[in-house]
Amino acid sequence: MTKKIVEFLSQKGMLGFISILMVLGSCKTVEEDVKPEPLAKHVILIGSDGFGAYAFDKAKVPNLKKMMKGGAYSLKARSVLPSSSAVNWASMIMGSGPELHGYTEWGSKTPELPSRIIGKGNIYPTVFSLIDEQLPESKKGVSYSWGGIGYLFEKNMVDLDYNGKTDSLTVIKAMDFLVAEKPSLTFIHFDQPDGAGHNIGHGTPEYYEAVEEIDALVGHVLNTLEKNKLMDDTVILFSSDHGGVGKGHGGKTLAEVEIPWIVYGKNVLPKGELKSSVVTYDTAATIAKILGLETPDFWRGVPINEIFENEK
């Protein structure tokens, strides 16, 4: 190939050199203009507050295990530090850690550290802002049990903003929205088992009972999707913000930092346990890949491509 180019240049001179540069430049432009293809039409992000990865050792969670068997998962995914709520829920949907989005405390309502980037929603851009810009006709919503979630997404960019009094009401509202509107992204936040962890203790029988109640709500989501023939074009991603020790969290132990990360649905291969290292801010980037969205350069998360790729 190089020899042919040299021969061409010797015959055509500078004009030939310019022609080659123009051809190469046009090829690059075509390549850069190719947009990623969506892997599914709908994504449901389910977040369960205080659900440590260690809970799988003792709790009976048949619905989550169904997703793990039919999809891909890691029980060694990690939260960002500190291992507490607002910090990690923000990181999960903002594609970056607290160093950039600025939410650094358990109950942050505004960034304690000025956000590196401010988007059109007047906060560090979340995955909802990507959908709003790149899929402007699609619906998106958030149904959450802990009111603190309401400070972490662009309220002017969603079609559902519902703060339920209980996890059951939260999931019912989310499913009604999903069936009626067929949104691109629905974020469902459950407040348990965090409440049981703080009030009674992580790793207690009451904590595991709360975990099992969350699994039942996940089962309701699966049943609703199957009943309404939506599962064939949907991906569910289940995760958490942190685990816990005793009656608290926020520290640097694996019981506090390791969280479940489970992906199940269309185009997700039954990979079982993943080899990839997963950090909670990779969740937003993975959702973006599923929906065929381009991610901004200032995000630090990366899509976990292993869940879509066959072994070579």
C-alpha cells in the first residue's frame, strides 16, 4: 500500500498529495459521523438503598437470581467514597464521581464542591440530559421513595417525578408510567433495606427480610413487563448505593463498598458473573450504550461491554 502511494505521488506531485489528504479526511469524517445503534428501546434502572452485595449469601432472592442466571452480574461492583447515599446515587446517574459532580455528603442537596460542569438542568449532567438532547421525543421518569433523590436529577427534563411514601407505591407508580408511556428510561429507587439497616442493623434477620421484600418488588417489575409484552425490548439494571456495617455506612470496608450490579434483558448475554471491574458511575455509561447515546467527554464512567460481547 505504501509503495503504491509513493508511486502515485511521484507521478502526480503535490496535487496528488493533496488529493490523498482529502480522501483520508473524508473517510475520517464519515467514521466519526456514525452513531451507536441502540441495543434496546427501554431501560429500567432499579436502585435499592443500602443493599450490600453480601446480602446474597443469606437472603432468598429468586427474582434477582433469575436475572443473574439469565443475564450478567457482579457482586464485587463498588461504590465511590464515601459509601453513602446522595454521593453514590448522583454518581450512578451522572457518570462521574464526587470529584466532578460535587455531591460529597450522605444527604447532599446541592454540591459541596462546585460541579466541574453545569448542564442545561443547572446541575452536573445526568443520563436524563443525554436522553433529553439526543432522544427528545422519548419519555423518561423517576419514581423514588427517599426524597433526597429529588435533588439529583433534572426535574425539567423528566415526564414522571414521583416521591412515593412506600416502596410499594413507588413501584406501582413506575409500572403505570412504564406501561402507559413506554419510556426510554425509568429510574426506580427503593428506600429499603437501608431503613432496616439503620434502625435494626445490617446483616440482621430483619435486614434480610427487607432484602427479600425488595426481591418481591423486582418480581413485580418482571411480571408487569412480561404481561405487557415489553420484556423483549427492555433491559433491567439493578444496583445499590452502598452496603453497611452495624447500623451505619460511609466507611471503607468491603461490606459498605461492595454492591450488586445485575443486568438482564434484550441483547444482554447470559454471561453470569462478570470479570470486569465495575464502579457505580459505569452504570450511566452502560445505560447510554444500551440506548445508543453518545456520552460526554467529561463523564468518567465507561460502558461494561462484557455483558454484550461473546467470548473470543
